[in-house]
Amino acid sequence: MRIAVLSGKGGTGKTLVSVNLATVAEKATYIDCDVEEPNGHLFFKPNNIESQDISVKVPYVKQEDCNGCRTCVSFCKYNALAYIGEKVIVFDDVCHSCGGCVLLCPQHAMSEKAKYVGNIKKGTSENVTVITGILNIGVASGVPIISELLKRPLDKGTDFIVIDCPPGSSCAVMESIKDADYCILVAEPTIFGAHNLKMVHDLVRLFGKPYGVVLNKCQDGDNPSERFCIENNINILMKIAFDSELGKFNSNAEIAARVDSKYRDMFTGLLQLVAKEVSHETATSP
Amino acid sequence: MKIAMPVNEKSMETTICHSFGRTPYFLVFDTKSMESVFAHNSAATSQGGAGVKAAQAIVDLGVEALITPRCGENAAEVIKTANIKMYKTINESIKDNIQAFNDSKLSTLDEIHAGFHNQAGK
């Protein structure tokens, strides 16, 4: 069972929900796909870390073999190539590693070289296998690392996977949720929060994923995100109160479900609810 | 001398466009013959790398000086490699900028931003 946790904006509580959900499972794999700023590992403090470098392929031009035909420049839909002063210039950051220019070059002047973009770290924290993607500073797209994170073989006996997504609803999020069985949308009780909830809601519907909402930082008074859920008949899985105690756990990088029985019970309830939703979903739409 | 600037419409009365890569048109002006040509910027609608593509077009048009309010780093690299001079616009008026260029009153564009990468105007 793959559960993706996402939200339209940062700071709503994706990592809070992901980390605690993985903690209350008997055995789980937590995958941090927020590769620009992964912070799940701060809570899990995993041991026995194994690291693997990730690179992508970018074109390399042997200028002396180039005859200036510009086939590569006009082919590249991302405009990663320019032909200036009888030389091909490659803009690595704009390149999407499609390899088309190398295939099409009539002079065979182009080949591919590896560009190091980040790494993946894997470790364990009690019952949880923690896998973290880290994108190098200055690299434009985290998608290659996310795709690598999600295709790694899992340890035996871990069939429960929590995917902590990047914020927003862009390519990186789509890559993170595409194979998920269920999506949990985390939302804040603000107008901005509701607006961003609508964006991820549109996204998970577009992907045809079953989903439910966790309302975080709930206080007395109007909750625009809750209103959005009620108006659109969206399943509210859980409400987390705006609680200074929980804030302290977080600031101290403690996992609430490991240190407090109230939160352990709360997230166990969420896990059971989501598991039920997923089994119901497989039964009705296999 | 052939100079170019990003402009919003195909008219000498129009204003300078704030975006280099995604400007709808480039005005190419010959300071000797006083001839003006408005070139459509096909990079304006590209998904990404608009600056690179627009800069390539500027190079291919045979422009010797570019006058623009700002320029991203990828586009600037292309422009610099092609030895095209870059100047900063003084205001939104095409005529004022041409006049200032002719009077050698424009300063070179030194601040190059990191690029908006699809975020411009959003």
C-alpha cells in the first residue's frame, strides 16, 4: 500500500502526518520526495545510512566534429542548446535529458555525459526504513531523483509505504503521486490554505486517485479548508488541533506518536481509516 | 549599427517590454539607415528556455547591441558569447532609448538575474 501525503503549500504538516503515519505502522518505509528540502530524517534520525549518488545525462559536443547544421538546436523543445560563434552551447539546467540531440546529430558530434544532481540516503529508525532524496543546490529539477527514489526495491516485509511529497502541484508532485494507491491532502485553516487545497484537489482528481483530507492547525472559528471539503463532499479523515504541545514536539524534532500516547492513538486511527479506504477502493475498482 | 530592444507591439510608439525572453516582438533598428524591423519572438510561447531561444534569434538577426531593461543569465551568456553589447534601457520609450544610444548615454547592463524559469509575469 502506497500512501502519498501532499499539500498545495509548504508548512501545512505533510511531514508531520507522513512521519507519524509511518511510525504507527507495524513496519513501514518512509520516502521523502521533498528533495529540495527533505526534513523527515530530522525526526527519524536514521542509522546505518547507505548513500547513492544520482546523476542525469546531458549532451556533450565534440566541437571539431560539428558542422553547424543546427539540427540539435531546432530539435530541442526545451531550448537547452544554442549555436553561437560556430560553437554549440549546452545549457545543462534547461536540459531534460531526453537524448534527442544525440540521436539526431548527422555528424555524430554529440554524446552524453553524466551530471551529478544529488543523492539518495537510506537508513533505519526503529520500525521504519527511511529513504531520503537530496537535490544538489542550484539544480533546477528534482524529478530524476524522485523517480529514482520510487523505483528502488523495498525491503522484505514492508508493504506499507508513506510518500512525503514536495509542496505544490507541479511536475515533482505528479512524479511523487503517480503510483500511489491513496492520497492524503493536508490543509491549513486559512484562505490561502483553502486555495492551495483546491489546487492539489484538482490534481489528485485529474490523476483519478482516491483521496481524503487531514485538516491541520484547527482552531475555533471559520476554517476555509473545512468549508471547501464540506461544499465539495470531500472526506475529512482527521482534524489536528493547533496545539502548543505538538508544536514543542516538532521543534525538538520528536515524533509525536513515539512520545505521546494521545498522538499515537490519533495516527493509529488515521492509519486504520486509510487502510480501510484503500481496501474498499481495491474492492470496488480493482 | 543594428540595435535591438524587446517591445510590446509592432509600432515605434509602443513601449519597451519588461521581459527579454518572452517579449512578443523585437525591434531591430539600424542607426545608420534609420530603418526599423519588428521581428516576432517565437520564444515567447516556449515552455522553457525562452531566454536562450530569444538570444539565439537576436544573434541570428545580426544585431550588434541589445538594449533591454533586464536579462537572465542563460540569455546573457549567449549574448556575451556572440560579442553583442548589452545596455540598460532608461525608460519605456523606444525613441528616448534610441536617442540615448546615439548620444552614448546608455549604461551597460551589468546586473544579470538568475532567470525566472517560467515564472515571469505569473
